[in-house]
Amino acid sequence: MKAGGSGILPRDVAVSDLLLALEAVDRGFVIMPRGAAGIIRDQASHDPSDPPRDDLLTARELEVLRLLAEGASNKLIARRLGISFHTAKFHVASIAAKLDATGRTDAVAQAIRLGLIML
């Protein structure tokens, strides 16, 4: 991944899954098997040139981010987490600012690149 790869797929991947993966990579996502994410994240954490990311987002912001990744609106986020619409909107704006994202979709893409969430 450090060399510029955007995904890892098994050799026996189905053509339909390959096409979905290519479309996702084209949209800025990183593709890899579920188990590979932890291994790659662990290897990346040993690189002293990478800044620590553990405290980048609060626990609540990570909850909101996971719902964003599912495509939830601010109204749905508020309902699911038992918070006000305005608080949900604040969390989304805070996440975008912390990840230097231009919007909701970019925030999710940045979070995936940083290993904060997995799809």
C-alpha cells in the first residue's frame, strides 16, 4: 500500500467482485480482505514517520463516522445515537475538519485511507 497500491484481492476473485472493487478504487476507496486491514495497520504503525492517529477522532465521532459510511443522514445519525440533529451536524462538521475532508463522502474516504474504519 505504501508503494501506491489501492487494493488487495485474492487470485480467485469473481469477475463481478473485481468490477465492484475497481469501481470502489476509482472512487477513492481502498480494497482488501477483512483480515488484511489489521496486519497492514500494524505494519504502518511501526513507521516512525507516520503521525499517531489513535486520538484523531473521539469515540462519539467514530460512531458518527461509521454511520456516515453507511450513508446515514444527519437526521438518522441523531435518531440512532439519541442526540439532537444539531449535535449530529456538529459531529459531522468536526469529523470533516479533523480529516481535512471536503464533505461527508470525502471524510469517509479519508477515514478508510487512514485505517479508522473498514467497509
